Amino acid sequence: MAGPSAEVGPSSGAATPHLRRVLKLSDLIFYGIVLIQPIAPVPLFGVAQDLSQGHFVTTILIAMFAMLITAVSYGRMAALYPAAGSAYT
């Protein structure tokens, strides 16, 4: 059984412990799909379609665009500060 990735011993000095990055892009995409649950808007579709006067799909597309801007912004920030931490760490 593997232990922590940082070894502390007489020859290693004061090593700081850190996590190994083991998630691949495909893992993150699958996690995102499961987390978002593409079927989530279905129970509210009729009510929302009526309240939005037939523009529910447009509302979903606008929300998707806003989430896309947020995701790109978060990705750029993570590229600038890769060791600052995140929800995953």
C-alpha cells in the first residue's frame, strides 16, 4: 500500500507534503456531466416554459453562456496560480 507522496527523512530535508494529480481530462468531463445532471431541468420544463412565455430554451442557453464565461475565467486563474488550491485539493 502506497503512503503519502512526500517522503520525510534525513536526506530529504523539510519536504512539504503535496497531492499527486491523478485526474485526467476524461475523468473531469465525466465528473462534470454527473455533477450537472443533464436531466435536472426536465421536471420544471413545463412550468418554466409557461412562465418564460416559450423562451425556456433561450433561458437555458443564456445560463450556459454565463457558466462558460465563468469556467474560462476559472481556467485562466488556475493557470496563473496553479498551486493556490481549489475545491478538489
